[in-house]
Amino acid sequence: MILVNGCSFTSGEESPVAWPRLLDFDVANIATAGASNDYILRSTVDFVNNNRVDGVIVAWTSPNRIEISNKHLTSGSFRKYGKIVDEVFRDWDERWAYSKFLTQVKLLDNYLKDIPHVFVSAFDIQKYASGAGLDCYLGWPKQGLVEWMGDCSLGPGGHPLEVGHQLIANQINEHIRNLGWIS
């Protein structure tokens, strides 16, 4: 089984099918809409600690999201969570957020050193991820899920619909096949 984790682009927000279900192997998709990289790191480690996995695919998301008390916050989350968002993002430092993101990527890469793994970009991180110096990236620094879905139709919230998820799955299937995870 391959573990897949990420945000709404991986969980399948606005689509009846998400790209992990279209892969050519068995997956456990623990992605959740609005997920932060904090969630992605924590839940990936938790899952791997408690389950046998043959590989891991992580679709990292924007560093400008954080997890507090199981709430996924962005500077635009005020309607959902109220005043806490103002407090959290009042002095937000984007350089710190990107530095933290690169640290999270390196931590998870090191944690997964004995498990085949691939890291991809959901969106908003290609220009930052290229400086991480790791060889587990698929598509970076120029491509990620948004680029792979092309100009297909999107849902009202900007998420890929079925065609977009199929295009993303095609890219990942090809890469995983080239790595020898599947024949």
C-alpha cells in the first residue's frame, strides 16, 4: 500500500474522484481539505508509525497555512474561525514560513529514508522547494499538480474536477512506474 497525503487538491475537494484513487496501485489517502504542511508532516509520521506502507507520496501545500488545535488556518480563514486568525497572522513572516516549510520537507525526507517516497507540489511552493537539495521531488521546481491538470475545467473553488485528477494521476503513475514501484 502507498500512503498519499496532502490538501484539497489531493483529497478531491469538488470532485467525485481524487487523483490518488486513479493511481495504478492500492493507496491510503489521508489528505484533507485545507490541510497545512504541519498536518501533512504530523499525520504522515503518525500513519507510517502505525501502518505498513510500501511507499509514500506527499503533495505539499502552501507554507502560509498552519495547524492549531486541529484547525487549518490561513490568513483568509477569518469567516470560519474568527479572531484567532487575526492573532495568528498579525505578524506573519513569509520568510519564516518558507524556511519552516523547507525544514518540514527535510525532516520528512529523513524520516522516510528507508521507505520509497516522492514529494510533489500541490501549488504555491515550486520556487521555494528547489532550494531544498533533495532528490525525491517530482516536477519541482517548475511543475506540480496545478501545472499537470492543465487548463481543464475547475470547480467553483478552483479545484480540479475528474479530468484534472486523471491528468495528475497520469503524471504520477508514469513517474512511479519509472521508479520501479509498479510494473
